[in-house]
Amino acid sequence: MEQRKQVRIVPISGDHLDEIAALEKICFSTPWSRAMLAEELDNACSAFLTALDEDGRVIGYAGLQVVLDEGYIANIAVRPEDRQKGVASQLLQVFIDFARGNKLAFLTLEVRPSNTAAIVLYGHHGFRTAGRRKNYYEHPKEDALIMTLEFDYGTENGIPSGTENSL
């Protein structure tokens, strides 16, 4: 990995939407539209973050949706010229810290099996392959690996696993 890039990670705002929508078109074959991204601003179950460089330019972003005690990472994208500099890792770590702090049972995401760099990144953060979704992606058609990071909390009440009987 190249030298770690200094970024400021902040919640996305309406001011970031044009740059994030442009980044979606660069990074994904089926990008989210600006309107879809804007809807997430008002979604109480979503947390979308952006990584800004020293000039305030969007160089990456990530989205998380939380349902009960489950975290679903919807998107992680970084400008091609800023990849391999720790930007995605920093965004991902914010979500991992959030999940631990809020006692989520797990974080999960889908990734193309051909996206080796992303698979390695997620593996370094403790995610493991938990399954496969057949023909999940289009353009080109490809399965998705389901990668999950589980935490040591019960799904009912946030009590660490193994302590339920000792209360």
C-alpha cells in the first residue's frame, strides 16, 4: 500500500451529492443516481460518510444501513487515483467502530469475486466469506460474495455472547 492519504471523514450532505454521484458512475457498472443518494440523507436507518481531501474534494464515500442490530454496508467507493492509500480502510473502520459501539451483531456486504483488492481489504478488517449470491451483478454478469464481520453480542439484547446465563 502506498503512503496513507490524510482525509477528513464527515457525514455526507447535499453539498457532496454531485461529486458522489459522479464517483458512483466511475466506480460501478450500475451506479446509484443522485436522487437515490439524496434519499439516504433523510433515511434514519442510513449513515453515509464521505472522505474529503485537504481541498475539501470528495475522494471516497461509504454507506451503511442499520436494521435492528444488523449492519449492511451498501457502498464503498474511492476515486481511482486515490486507491491503495488507505481511504477505503479509514471509511470501513468508522463503520466497524460504530458497529462495536452500538453492539451490532454483524456487518455484512456484497463484493464481486473479481474485486480482489476489496476482498483483501475486507479480510484485513476481519470480514469472512459467508455465502454467495448467484448472478447478483450485471455488466458484467457475476455472482456476489457475501462477506460478514460478526461481533460478540447476542441478537436480542446486546449482551455479550456467553454471559446470558451468568446474569
